[in-house]
Amino acid sequence: MFSYQSGINSTSFITRDGRNSLSGIFFENYIANELTNAGFRLFYWKGHDDSEFEFIIESNGKIIPIDVKKNKGNLNSLTNFQNHNKLYVCIKISSNRFGYDPERKILTIPFYEAFLLIKDLKEKTFNIEDFLR
């Protein structure tokens, strides 16, 4: 969809040695489309020292930052945001397996389960305890 709407050929994102240099933009666009279709307005966060993540949403009276990573990626931006905003949980959506880091309060959701998370956020039934069972 991103490639079609932007007019950018998807092969343009692949380097000469076969690496996919900007493929993360496709993952971010997929999540943006899912959030938008669920009725969320999209907000991007950029902090100091190149800290950034893709989305901040509100659900059930809670502000929830969402970072989208193609692979594992580092979570410095979420950690920096949490250090200044004592939040209940941050969410990372990636190709990794489901997981929760209780010390950092970061929930990892695989791409293939993102639609379930977004449904819960839309219906305001998102509860971190449900994911920890």
C-alpha cells in the first residue's frame, strides 16, 4: 500500500548487495494504517538526542507510546520517554516473539498479533495483565 500510494517502487528500498535498507517504513506504515482504521489519530514523538518513536495513543485514560521495529532494534527512545514520563507500559511491535520486560515495562507484540492489540486499544479493554497470563 505504501509503495503504491507513494509511487516509490519497493525495489528502491533494496541496496545493491541485496539488503533491505529502508524496509522498516513498510512495517511502520502497516501499523499506521491499522491504527487509523481503528479511529486513532496518529502522533509522532521526537525527544532530545535523536530519541523518537512512531506513535503515541490514548486508550482507557492512559497514554501509550508505540515503537515499531522491523527486527529487534534498540529501545533507547522508549526508555528515554519512560524516564521522563512515568508510564504504566510502553509497546514495541516487531517481528520478535511476544514478551514482556517487567523491569522496563515494555510489552513486545509480534506484527501478526498487532490487530488484536489495536482492537483491545480501540475497545478500551487493553489491560497489561491480560497479556501476562
